[in-house]
Amino acid sequence: MNLKQLEILCKIIEKRSFSRAAGEVHLSQPTLTEHIKSLESEFNLKLLDRLGREVVPTKAGEILCRYAERIISLTNEAKQSIDRFREDLHGDLSIGASTIPGEYILPHLLFKFRRKHPRISLTVIIEDTGGIIERVLSNQAELGIVGARVASAKLDYHRFVEDELVLVLPVNFACNTEFFTLDRLQELPFILREEGSGTQIFINRIFEKFGINTKRFNVVARLGSSNAVIQAVKDGVGVSIVSKRAVEEELRRKTLKFIPIKGVELLRRFYVVLRQGRTISPLSEAFMSFLLDKKFNDNKGSWER
């Protein structure tokens, strides 16, 4: 058994196909077959089953793959640690981010990070806050950037950067007021995000402080992304509360307008979230240090849980 054989086994299980795995590891299918036969001979157990065109692991294959993933991860971590010692960090880094940081904050920062670490290739997985936190909890992502804290003893949060939310309206929305009261707000046709969204979690918490449940809003639609919400508002479907970062261009071009809500401050924070107690790789450590050292982050205090 060697590391290459373990990588091949996990790749075949991931892709559920010898041909697709062969393309990923740049080896021929017969070569992959020989590696799997060698592993099966060593353990005297069948590791993979062919079900038509699909390849699925046996129970023994699942068990070996779980250990193999840990071995591969530790091997990569060891290489990265040596590279960091030599000040030569390189490799692939995949992180998770909720919609607003993923689409409106990270792209600019990734450019700066790449200038500092040109041999690190970054992939950003964008989901709602709930999805990113689930990835961190299940160890599918070493770190995430989210727009709300979900209470859990298994998570560590670090304050990252502030974000302002604003009430946006179609430009032809008829109103002759400089602000909306909370009572008036409940009469407006509202477009909301899905419940797993960090924006929606934050909005729910803010209005709960005033004794208002957003379920009492006149909700005309729930949409799965900030871009979809913004487009629906521009099309006159209703009003919504969104990140000001996401509508800066629309407000500048006057394709949307915003009106304050009397007595309500809509400031929130984004957080870097990690699995509590997990040792992160040198690549993730370098990226997190870069994020938290930025001048716009004025909170460099202790970790929160």
C-alpha cells in the first residue's frame, strides 16, 4: 500500500468512475485497475463494486477511504508546513463564503492575497450561511466567512468586517416620506432571502428586538440569492433589505433607491468561522492571517465561541 494507491482509491470513489478518475489523476484506466487490484490483494478484500457504469465502494472500501483521506490530508499538511518553513507556500486552498463576502468582499482581497502568495490557488465555494457552517462542521471546509453567528460549542468565530444593510425600493415606488416607521414597514410588499441566509438571520434578530416577527411582513417572494432579490426589486416586485455593498452600483446609477427605517440601525458583522479545536493547514492559516490583518478590520481581539 502506498500513498498513490490511496489517492486513486479515493478519487475513484469520489468520481464513481474509473474513466473520470483516470482523467483527474492523469493515468490510464488499466493502470488504475492494477493499483486497485494491488490494494485488494493486500487486504484480501474487495474494495469497489461495478454497478453498470457506476463504481461504488464496498464497506471495506468506505472504511479504507476514510483513513486514506486523513493520511492524504496529513501528508499535504506536512508538505505545507515544510514549505512555510522555507517561505514557499503553494498548493490549492478551498474556502467557503456566504453570498455577500463571497461576491462583494473576497474578490478584491483574493487579488491582494495572490500577489503575496502567487503559488497558492484559491477556490471559493459560495452558499448561504447555513450551508457554509455545515461545511465547516463536517470538515468539508477548513474555514468559512459568514454573515451571522449560529450558536454552537463546536465553532469558533472571529470578527472580520462590518456591513451595513439598507431598505431598497424600486425607483418608481410611490412614497413621500424621508423614512419608514416599523408599523409602516409591515405593510410593504417584501422580498426576503431564504431562512438559511445570513442576511435573513440578521434581519430576523434585529426585528425580534422590537417585538416584530418577520412572518408578519407582507412577503411576496423568498429568493435564494442577493442578486435575485436585487433584480426583483428593480423589476418592481417589492422592497427588500440588502447589503449596501451589493447595491452600490444601483444606488449610484439611481436604478434603485433606499429609505432609512426610523430608529433601526442595520449594522452587522461578518465572521471567519472555524471548527473548534481543529488544526488548520498552513495555507488556511496564511489566508486567515491575511484577512484579519487588513486595515479595515478594527477588531483583532480574542477568539469567540
